[in-house]
Amino acid sequence: MIRLFSNANYDFIKWRRFAFSLTGAIMLVGLVFLLIRGINYSIEFTGGTSVQFEAAHKVETGQIRAALDQVGLKGADVYNFGSDTSYMVRARLGSQASEGDAGTQAVADSVARALDRSMGPGQYKLAQRQSVGPKVGRELQGKALMAILFSFVVTLIYLAFRFEWRFGLAATIATAHDVVATIAFISVMHLEVSLVVVGAVLTVVGYSLNDTIIIFDRVRENLRKYRRQNLYEILNLSINETLPRSVLTHGTTIATTLSLLLLAGEVIRPFAWVMSFGIFTGTFSSIYIAAPVLLWIEKRWPGEDARGARTFGSRAPAPQFAPATPTSSPSPRTPQPTR
């Protein structure tokens, strides 16, 4: 079998300040877009009606959208769904709509009038219609937020139990970075936030966390194996040892999401965008956020395995990733200096 990066020997921690600056600039841009544009919620969160229909002949989506604007449904989404004559219209509740079923029915009636104007009566056939009330949409927003927050709490508890609280805190900060960066990406791309996109964000959280746990698990093993190495070197060694696995798994996964992005339809495309970006940022945070944050935490609140974190927290030593001999317990008469 081909083993990529089998002898990797890169000093990843050395670039932590550059990585922090880069990701901070990206999230700042996303925050600006978020403040200006806000979040583009789908009808599942705002309430509205989704209509799928089959037209007798091909019609430009701009023509349908103009007809929807004339009946008061400005900003409705119109796109092909499957074949050239199959369309999907997603219209949010407007100011004319009231709470409850009356509001969603008013939107559905407005969509029907717009289709009659753009194509003519009898020139289309309704295939499916779904409506969501505004109250249900607000409940879904709250539950989606609670799902993300709950994942953070469970993550912190699990990692604190499996490793220690310093590892758990570092992993949680890296995961929070992934969520914020993904939301910034969604805002910049102006993607529609639906339940599918929320599911993609939660998938990114789990994917990134899994990669961070693998690296931290190797860190724990190497801390026991190489007693003479300082924490800076152990972190670099662990990242380099898990790099072949990361490249193969992340490469195959992102190939799948890119295939969805290029070949799938409009409905699944936001999910593919979020997953593709999430795999990238999850890999980035596991290497350049989680490990440096752990080094900083051990510098501020050193544990029993801090090993030179205070000394090397601000200045990187020359990396020595492969100790010549495995650890052995030092003799009590000859204390071993920390490198």
C-alpha cells in the first residue's frame, strides 16, 4: 500500500501565529458580511411555502421570479428541480401573511397566481406543496441552536473524562472556531440556512472533533513513550505521525463532497458547500488551533505533563521529532535535563 507522508517532519507549531492571523482575518470578513446581510434562513425557519411543479414547456426562472415579485413575494427562490421543465419555488411569509395556516395558505395562493401570470392557467401541474408556519420556524431555530450548544457541552465533558480538562478545553475552542468559521463562510456565500445545512454544520463539528481526538490521543501516547521530549516537540511529533491518516481520510471525503457540489442539484448544493469548507477548516483547526491552544493552556496552567510549556510557549525550540531511544526511567542519582 502507498503510505503518504510516511517520514513527515514538519514544524507545524512554528506557524501558529500566522495561522491565528489568517483565520482571524477570515472570520472578521465573515462577521462583516453577517452584520450587513444577516442569515439567509430558509422557509423551514421563517415560515412559508415550497411548491414543486412540472411546466408544459421550458420557462426562464427570471420570468417566474418577476411574476412572484408582482404578487408580493419578493425574494422568492426559483430554480430547476431535476429536468428542464421541473421547478421549485420557495416563498417566505411576507408582511401580508398572518400567523398560522391562513398565512401559509395566502402564500400558496400567491404562488398559484404568479404561475398563472407567467405560464398561463393549465400550463403547469403541481407535484408537491409543503408549508411551514412561522411559529414552527421559530421553534426550529431554537432547537437548532440548542443542538449546537449541546454538542459543545457533551464534547467538553467527554474529553475531560477521556483525557483531562486542558485537552477538552483546547478541543472545544478548536470546535468553536470551526462553527464560527463555517457560519462566516455561509454568510459570505449567502447560502440558504435550512435544516440540511444545520445538519452539515453538526457533521462538521463531529468530523473536526474526531480528527482532534486522534491527534490528542497520539499526544497522550507520546507523552508516556518519550519522557525526555518537551510538549512542543511532542505536539509536532504527534501531528506528523497522524498526517498520513489525515491526508487520506480527508482527501477521500472532500472528493465526495466536491462531487456533490459539481453534480448534485440546487437543493443539496448548500450542504455540499458547507461540508467541503467544513472538512478544510476542521483539518486546519485540528493542526493549527487545537495543538497550539493546548500548548498555551499548559503554559498558563501547567499540568503534570506540561514539560517545558512555560519555557517554549513563546519561543520555539529546534524540533527533534524522533528520539533516538525510547524512554526509560531516569536514575535517581543522575537527573536528566529537559531539552
